[in-house]
Amino acid sequence: RRRHTRDLDRRTATSLVRSWPFPPGTPATIAGRKHRWKVGGVTTHFSPRHGWTNDPNGLVYIDGEYHLFFQYNPYGWDWGNMHWGHAVSKDLVHWEERGEALYPDALGPMFSGSAAIDWKNTSGLGKDGKPPVVLLYTAAGNPTVQCLAYSTDNGQTFTKYANNPIVKQITGGNRDPKVLWHEPTKQWVMALYVETPEKKHTIHFLTSPNLKDWKVTSQTEGFYECPDLFELPLDGDPLKKKWVLTAASSEYMVGAFDGTKFTPETPKLKGHRGRGFYAAQTFSDLPPKDGRRIQIGWLQAPSPGMPFNQALTVPLELKLITTADGPRLTWTPVRERDTLRGKATPAPLTLKPGDANPLSDAKGELLEVVAVLEPGKADEVTFTVRGVPVVYDVGKQELSVNGHKAPAPLREGKIDLRILVDRTAFEVFASGGLTYVPMPVIPKAEDRSVGVTVKGGPVKFSTLEVHELRSIWDRK
């Protein structure tokens, strides 16, 4: 299929909107259509320059670059016409779009999937001694099937496998293959969502020696869409690794996996505690010396008035830690995000009820608030960031973000908070990452203030600072 034309007006206007915070009501013409800018669009999160995006797909690290594929409609502002978009980054912060990687074909539109490097060239698709990069995806036609595409140029271009599909339809509700190499059993494993004829949500596990020939080995019930399966060290100990099975809602189980069957050791647990977070995936093939498990989710944050719609979350580092209730996941922004920090307003202090706002000098559009505090006998600590309240109820050990409540336990009598603020969404982290609250919200354009107040008693802050953040997009 011919790549769609991107006319000069569209390129110029979308380039400008990335770099300029247009005020509300500013008219502009993009590709012959008149828009009124209502918000400036996301600037510290990834979104394509134009069109709709949803699930992240095929997160893979190749030769010094992080490759991000994503569900993409290049022809409109809403869902439809599903392609795979493609972007790359050297630092998990700044991204460069590479156009569409997969186009709809006779088998159907391109639904979600995953990516991996076939290091051993088990598929035979490698070239000149170089392992192929493979994309495994759902072609959502009738029937709905699983397919393979491969690259022999480090993920720059992809060729669809001539003998697709590689997995025929199991039921009409099978999709979103997550593929990984299982070293102990020397085989490929696919976790695939399948809705059974009885309307049960299941993850089917399949195995293959070569990425082309697959057989079903087991299934687990209770997970819906976009599965992910990965191993994490418990408390950072490489001798105590556990497997995590998760899916689109970010609910998860911790357990064991033997290459054919997942055995849960916990009940299904809550993942994120906010809204608008869906279909997250983790990177494959990160170098062993990195040692991280990095996740990106679909941030369901509309961008009214923009030529693009929706975004992806910041890259998140996942860890597995021991708690009194058993092993639990934590979510924190990757360390590379700290490079966006600009001018900071620090204010470590003890704050009493009725005191003046210690953050009155802090102002900005893109912000990060970092706090570590001992609430003592206080009842409540309230941050108001660009008009959006983030409230910690000490007695309930509960965090409220724009009115949405989530548990956030004290740890050794302290609570830590990290609040990331963009033009269309907040992402809030607490309790060492045990509490992650994504929240689509458009703050008031005229309100760039930050404030903090306490009720019921004094609160000691060991850390209290506000950072202005730079945009991830080139402003030239």
C-alpha cells in the first residue's frame, strides 16, 4: 500500500504545535481543516505528530536504540484503520518518528502484538549472520489470525512472512501475541488472549522452536487483552526470581513459569490505581547489564483541538518487592527522565497549619513535584498543582488525585510523592512506587501555580521541591 501523503501545511503546523504553547482560541489550518487550539498537546509524553494512537506494541531494544511501535490511525483523529506506527529513541526520553511499520493487508487491519530479536536465528529469517528482528501481530480480519514480520536491517524496515498466518484462528476473540524466548527450555513462548466460546477471558500459552510453528500448551483464566509475561528478581536478588503475568488492565499475578504453564502464587492483584492506563507492554532484549524491566502504557488522555489524539505514558521501571501482603510490583519513572528537569524550587521545612505557601515562587506549565514527608499527627497534606488537588489522608493512608482515591501506605512513618504534570495528564507515584496513579486531566491554562497546605498538625518535609520540565520535543 502506498504511504499516505503528508502535505506541507500538516508538517508545518504540527511541527509548530510541538514547540509553541498556542493560547486557547488561536486558529490554525492543518491539511485544509480549521482547528481551534484548546490545549497545547502533550509535551513530556510520546504521541505521533498527527492521527490516533492507542496500544504500545513491539517494544524492543536494538543496537543502542529503543524501538517503540504503537497502534496508529494515520488518517484520522479517532480509532480505526489500524497500522503500526514506529518511533525510536536513544535515551527513552526523546523520540523520532519513523513512519508506519505495518500496513493493513488482505488478512485485515494490524492489531496489537510484540517484538523480539531472534538471536539464534531459529526462524531462518536472518541474513549475513545477523539475527532478524521479528514482529508478532494480530491481523484482525475474518478469520482473526496471528502473523509475523521480520527485519534484517536492525528494525528499520519490515517484511511480512510469506506464509502468514503462523497461528490460525483459535476463536474469533484471539489477539495480542506476546512472544519471548524461554532459555531453560530453549523454545519460544507466546502468551495470547483468547475469548473462549463460553465467553471466558483466558491467556493461552503456545510454544514454538522457530517462531513459525506453534502449539497450545496451557491456559490461564481471568485476564483480558494484551498479555505480558516477564521475570523479575524479588528485592533485586537474581537468585530469587519470579514470573509476572499481566494484561491490559494492569492487574497481575506473581508465580512460576516452566516454559509451558504459568502457576500463580498470588491472587490477581491491582496494578495501576488511577484512570486512563491500558494495554501496557515491556521492552524485550534490553542488554543484561541494564537489568531493568521497562514498561510503557497507553495513556488515554485526549488532546482536544490537536492534530493528534491520545498519548503513551512515560517509560516506567518495574520492580518486585516483598511486602507484608506478599510480593508486589512497583512503578517509577525511568531515571533518564531526570534530564528534563530545569529550574528547581526547593523548600525542605516543617510546615504547620495556617503557614504561608512555601512553594509560592514555583510556577510553570510542565512540572515535577517531589516530596518526602513525615506527617506525624497531621490529618491531611494537600498539594494543589495548576489547580488540580493531590491530597494525602494520613489516617486512611489514602491518596486522592483530582478526586480519585487510591491506597498509599506509609513506609516507616513517611510518604514519598512524585507528581508529573503535562498539558493533558498527571502521573502520580507514591509509597516507593507501590501506588501509581495515572490521571488524564487538563489543568487550567491560566493557572501555573503550585501550593501545599497541611491540616491537623505540623508536617516535616525532608524533601520538598518543584522542577520545571523541558519538553521532549525539539523546539527548533
